[in-house]
Amino acid sequence: MRTVSEPALVEPTTTGNLTDCVVTTAAEVPQHVTASVKQPDGTWRDVTAAEFLARVQRIAKGLLAAGVQPGDRVGIMSRTRYEWTLTDVAVWFAGAVGVPVYETSSPSQVEWILSDSAAVACVVESVENAGRVAAVRDRLPALRDVWTIDSGGLDELEVAGRDVPDADLERARTTAGPGDTATIIYTSGTTGRPKGCVLTHANLLDLARNAQAGVPEVLGKPGGATLLFIPLAHVFARFIEVLCLVARLRMGHTADAKDLLSDLSGFRPSFILAVPRVFQKVYNGAEQKAAAAGKAKAAIFARAAATAIAYSQSLDSGGPSLPLRARHALFDRLVYAKLRALLGGDVTHAVSGGAPMGERLAHFFRGVGLVVLEGYGLTETSAPLTVTRPERLRIGTVGPPLPGSEFAVADDGEILARGIGVFREYLGRPEETAAAFTEDGWFRTGDIGEVVDGAYLRITGRKKEIIVTANGKNVVPSQAEDRLRAHPLISQAVVVGDQRHFVACLITLDEEALPSWGANHGLPGLDLATAREHETVRAELQRAVDAANEHVSRAESIRKWCVLEGDFTPENGYLTPSLKVKRDVVLRDHEAEVEALYAT
């Protein structure tokens, strides 16, 4: 078993909890801008540390007035918005435990999370969210109160808490210690019912402090800021929220994807976090826009992209030549600066997680001037276990461990984890908790990986998703799937072939990309129904499959494929809220399509 570890740069927390950083910041730098909040007219209003603390305290007093006690669980069901963070921190000030619920959750999912966690109260965003809670409330005996943000619920809490003494709030705020539960985050549920991961104050606090110390180029620079746009119910965004509070970074929130580019422009973050699909869409959109502007613009973009990739690759092998530097400077004025402006103009770094980025895409963005730091982690590791650093960038890997963390690769290839961020237990599931750890305390991640250059981790697949063909060949689906998803026409790809004589694939099309791609290929007004059967589209998809097959062995290559009628979304149950494919659900519901691929 190969082990890689990084010593902690910040000593473990021995007293206090997550609320202390909010109190300390307001006392030491009351005018520090904790958050910027988008206003109805599109401008952004700064919220100082003193303002943030005062509002949090008023909401927390309201929770106490409603009978929320230290240790109680409080659900939070909302899109990513400023009020999510206010509520989250107020729950901690009341000594309670926040339980995130994705706002896309069905009534049965809401029922499961709120009942399993025994939540006594819940803050929801909208009347529609409240309706989903109301639909199952008769099966939630512990649930007493539901407040709706859009209906003034937080204002109601502030009014209700006016008579709560400061001493009572301080007593509640300081009840929890480092080892006490800070939050219970339910796993995305790609298989089976979600399990509640119990994360402590120390898990999040120690990890945030060590991340700040370990990546000072991004998290220690003056004026550092990030715009949160992935769901705060996901552990990745939740950790960054905590990191902003600990490292005194300005944070913003946006929930609507159609407003993302304008919000980035108005907020002007210094770094962003996203899943690889977001970066792929930025690249594909720029490529399609150039193609729509004519052959000359398309050629310029193609040369600019090739130059960016070559420039980045040269940084790992002695540096760029004089001609390459000259070409790079030219395209920086013509192309790269415009791409950076789309992301706000001030972005220098991005953090990507959730799936492999792809070396070509990572080199492209570094060549453009946006260094993508790839990370790896799970809910059970409080998000990041590993992350690449600007001074230790190894594209194609997810980096070394964060300080205070370690990973190992077992003999069967499974990645094991230990360290300051590893969770305490699955709520109420002692047998599953015990099964998740080895005898010597390593958490079994279920992912497959390898050690690169003695220090870096490369993810190669998911243990439960390995396909064994009828010929006994082990196939890692993600190797072909990730390459197919990089194509502008393809939204999702699911490789199949377990106990079959060859590998096949189910493909969904990116409906948003069809009109522009069609216009650039002589097919104006291209829609999903037409695209599925059109010979030009199918020929392009076959070229994408052929390109993916070049990177795998013949036994792993895709021999047949089909295009499904619709895409996978969290709403139709084929994706988790963090955009991971629920493979078992896809295979169950599309059994007929799979059988048809093997019918002849």
C-alpha cells in the first residue's frame, strides 16, 4: 500500500467552534466586507463583518425564542443565496446543527432527510419549497417550525428574538466544542438512500485553516473574493463558505445559471469554484461563437486554443520558446483577455472538483491565464482531501494531500483517506460506519486511483462502476465517458457492457448547444428530435466516439452507441444535485435501449 501525507501547517483546534471566526473578524476588522449581495437593480451591496454579525445574532435569537436548543437539528432548503449563509451561521450561533436539503429534493427526499436527522425546524426559500415540506409534515413528528425566506421568515425570527438576552445567546453560541457536530450532510445518493455524514466543527475549521495556509497564493491574497454558484447544500460549496469566513475572503451568491456571466462581471471574483462541465461549456461556447462569426474567426480561435495549450505544456518542460511567447502575447490581446473578462476580469485561479477535468482543458485554461486547481474529496472528507497548488501543479492529477491529510492506494487500487477532514460517523448507522473504515482507521472512498511521482493522486475510476466484460476484461467507464462529454454536442455518456461481449454507450445531447452547432454546420434551427436521427449529427458523434476510442484499449473501445430521447437532470432523477450520473437508475430505466444495442 502506497501512502502520501502532508503534515498540518496549523495546529488542531482545541477550543471554540466555527462561530468564533465571525465574532473575531467583526471585533478586529469591523469594516471588512464579508459578503456582497446582489440588489434588484443588478448592483452589489457590500455587507461588513459588523453588519453580518449583528444580523446573524438577531436571527439566532429568534431560533432560541422558537425553542431551538443546542444540539438540535435545523434543516436549510434553499438555492445558493446570501440568506443561506446567514441562516447557516445563525444556526451555529444558536448552538444547533445545520442539515442542508437540496431545493430540488422531492417530498419523499425531504421527508427522509428531515426525519432521519430528527430536525425540529426548517428554513426554506420559497412557498413552493414550503409546500413540499407541508406535504410530508404529518410524518415528521419532531418538526415544529418552518420559516420561508421569500415570505419574510428571517425577519419574523429577528422580531421574535428581540427579548432574548445577549447572555443566553452567548451561552448557546459557546456550547459546542471542536469535536461536536457542526452539520449533517446527506450523501448525494448515486446508489441507495442518502446517508447522513456527521461533520464536526473541527473537521471544517481545521481543514479551512490548513487550506488557507497551504494555498496562500489563492486564499491569502488581499482582496480575495469568490462567487458561489454551485448549491450550498453540497459539501464543496459549504466548505468554501466556511473558508471565506475563516480566511476573511469576500463572498457572493448566485443561483440562476442564466445570470452567471453577468453576475461574475458585476461581482469580480479573484477565484471561482465549479465542476468540470462548467469549464467545458465556457470553452465550447467560445468555440461555437467563433465558428458562428465565420471561417476566419474560427481559425483564429483554433490557433489561439492550440497556442494556449502549447504554452501551458511548455511551462512544465523548460518554458516557452521566444516564438511561442510572441504568439501567446498576440492571442492574449485577441482572445484570452476576452475570455477572462467573461469570468469577471479579475479571476486568476479556479478550483475544480467532482470529476476529472481533462488535461487538454486544464492546459487550455492555464494558457489563457486561469490556473485551474483540481481537487478531490467526498462528503465524508469535508470536501477537499487533495488539491493541486500553483507551485505544485501536476496537470492530470488532483494534487497532493492538503496539509493535515493523507491518502493511500490499496493493493486493489482503492483510495483510502485519513486526516483532519474525515467525518466522524454516518448518523445512526454504526455498522455502516464501521464498514467504511479499515481496521487501522483509513476511510474507504470507493474510488480507484494511483500515485503519480510519489506525491500526486490520479483518479482512474469508481470501484463500484468497474465493468467486467464477458471476456473478463475490466473496463473503467469514466475513461471514455469523460472524453465524450468534452464534445460540444454531448451532454452525458454512460458506458455499458457488464458481462457482455463488447462495450457500448448511451449518449444524451446538449440541447442548449444544438442551435449554435446546427447553424455552424448548415442545420439552422436544429432541435433534439431532429438531431437524434440526422446523419450529419450522427457522423459527428461517431467521430467523437472514434476519438475517445483512441485513448483506450480495443477491449475497452465503444463498438455501438445510441442517442437517448432526453437529457439527464436532477429533476428527472438521473443526476444527483451535484450532477453525478445515477448509473443504476439510468440502466434500469433504459434497459430496452441497452438490450437493443446487443440485439444483433
